[in-house]
Amino acid sequence: MRATRLVRNGAVLSAAAALALAGCTSAGDPSPTPTPTPAAAPDVALRDLPRAGLAVGVAVAGGGHHAAAGYPDPFGEDDAYRDVIAEQFSSVTHENQLKWEFLRPTREEFRFEGADAVIDFAEENGQQVRGHTLLWHSQNPRWLTSGTFTDEEMRALLQEHIATVVGRYKGRIVHWDVANEIFDDSGVLRTEENPFLARFGTTIVADALRWAHEADPDAVLYLNDFNVESVGPKSDAYLALATELLAAGAPLHGFGVQGHLSTQYPFPGDLETNLRRFTDLGLEVAITELDVRVPVDGAGRAEPDDVEKQVEYYGRAVDACVAVERCTSLTLWGVTDRYSWVPGFFAGEGSAMVLDEDLAVKPAFTAVADALRGPDA
Ligand code: G3I
């Protein structure tokens, strides 16, 4: 059963009205006086909007940067946050709880409680689960990265990992980001950072896909990365690899574009075109980690122009996914600035999420809702 509804009845604001409420003027409006921001809970559930054929997802906070933060575990302890996750989204992804570091404190031991809790919650709330991730260069336990293993042992470790984790959640995890961030921004394979790619190159990607498919033949298997929103060397490398893998009969089904955007850079205007390059191969696509960071001052406040750009970027990203028939899900990498990963990674940037620290609606939330609702609503 879904958790208590947070959605309030009332008029649905346009993105422009929401900008005004947030104290931001629209382009060309000379008014310098900001109006106070009323704290408002969402008045609509994203998961219920007309484009809901598209799964609308969120990363569920826990582990990673939260572990060192001064607050209690978000997913375990913050009921208001859990309510938002249940209310707003039809898909969830573990932000960190399915990564090697979290699941495998030692070589012998698997620790599933954190991952199980999110999956149980998803099932109680009628949400699908996106699994993240099986083969990545980051957040691997020290015993793996610093251990002495033969090639055969390394391969067996990955096979065991995939068989155990994908097998455990067979039928409960719809999509798997099997391989994450395997190319650098120039489209070069990350052989130095990723201990599996270092030894086996892309053959281990084909193996990982096969092992995942054996463990759950119904799971939809993805390659996933950031900075692949546009056509360029990195997305070209994925296109070439996907073509190769498919030709070799590997069970590859999807390509995930993370979508970590910043208003300091232009919006990737060819996002839709790029997504179509992958659907033309027969793959499905998804936007898997959308967020839009903006420059902020010491108090975390953004300039109105940047908030306006953020609104535009969120809306255009959703539009691109909606426009592509086989773009099957859109996941936000966090929903509230209370738990955002962004400030810890990008000095001077923040406010990247669609709800503020008090879980109140920001103009970006309204932009996502408007885009999901579509132009005819
Ligand atoms: O491992 C160190 C530990 O040795 C050190 O004591 C501690 C001090 O803070 O930091 C630990 O590293 C943390 C790491 O998670 C592992 O737990 C980092 O500080 C922390 O920033 C990191 O955060 C996670 C990050 O992935 C790691 O790359 C974030 O919570 C998580 O949101 C983020 O998610 C990634 C996706 O998985 C893939 N795409 C990009 C996305 C955003 O970076």
C-alpha cells in the first residue's frame, strides 16, 4: 500500500508562476523585489501524471556521502522524506546501497539489509526498482582493489557477485545498470581505474551482461554513464561498443544517460537525437540520474537567472525522454536539497534538486510536472 498522501489539493502552478513564487523574475522582468517563498508541499504526484507510461524514478538516499554527514540515515530515519519517495515516484534506485562497497564488506560476506529495505519499500508502494550497479570503477571495497588475485580469481569474483546479487533479486529488479561509467570523457576505456577492465577490457562487459542474463533472464540490462547526453566521443564510444555487443549476441537491452547537468554549461540540445541513435540499434534508453546544479552563494542561494535556466534544463530533459518512444524511465538523482550529493562534489554549486531542504516545491519540480503533463494539459 502506498504511504500517506502528501499532495495537497489546489491549483497547479505553471513553471513561470512557480518562479515568481520562489522570488525569481522571468527573463526581461526588471522587478528587483523578490517575493517571499512560501513553503509548499507538492500539489501533484509526478508518478500519476499522464506521461506515466514512463517510469518516474528517484535515487533513494543512503550510504555514500550520507555516511559521513551529520544527519541520521535518510531512508531509515526520515519519515517525511520516505513519504515523498512513496508519493511522487513509480521507480526507485539505490543511491549507494547496491554498490560493491556497501554489499561486500569482506570477500566472504554479503550484506543485503540496506538493499533489501529499499526493495521491500518499493514493493509496498507499487514501485519498480532500477539496480545500480554491478561493474564500476568507484566504490569498490579495499579488499577487492588492493587484494592480490589472479585473472581467473578476478573473473570468478565478478561472476559470483553478479550471480548472487542479480539472482537474489530475480523478478524484483526490472533494470540493471550492469556496467557503469566504463569510458572516460574522450571515449577511452577506463582500464586504469576499473580493476576488471584493466585485466579483461570490454570482454568482461560482455561476460557481465551474460552472467546477469543467466541470473535473471527477464531483467533489462543497461550500460550507463554521465556526459553522454550529446553526440560526441564518449557517446560515440558507447554506440560502437553497443553495436559490437549486439552483433556478438550479448544480452544488452538499454543505454542509460545519467543527466548530471549544470547551468554553467549549455543544455545538451541534441539529447533527443542522441537517444535516438541508441533506440535505432534496437535498445531502450533511459535518463537515469537527472539533476541540474546551479552556482550558489555561501548560504546555498542561487541567482534568479540560474533558477530560470534550471527550470528550462529540467523541462527540456524530460521533454527529450518523453519524445523518444523507447525512453522508458526517467530517474532523478535525489529529490531534495536536504540530501543532495552535489555540494560535496562541486564547490560553489548546489540547489540541484526539485524540492528544497524543507521538502517544499521549487520551480524545477513544477517544470518536471509540466513536462510530464505535456503541452495539451
Ligand atoms: O570511501 C571514502 C572513505 O574512505 C572516506 O573516509 C569518506 C570521507 O567522507 O569518503 C568515502 O567516499 C565516499 C563515497 O561515496 C563512498 O562511500 C565519498 O566521500 C562520497 O562522496 C561518495 O558519494 C557517492 C558517490 O556516488 C561516489 O562516487 C554519492 O553518495 C552518490 O550519490 C554518487 O552517485 C553516483 C552514481 O553512483 C553514478 N553516477 C554519478 C553519481 C554522482 O556522483
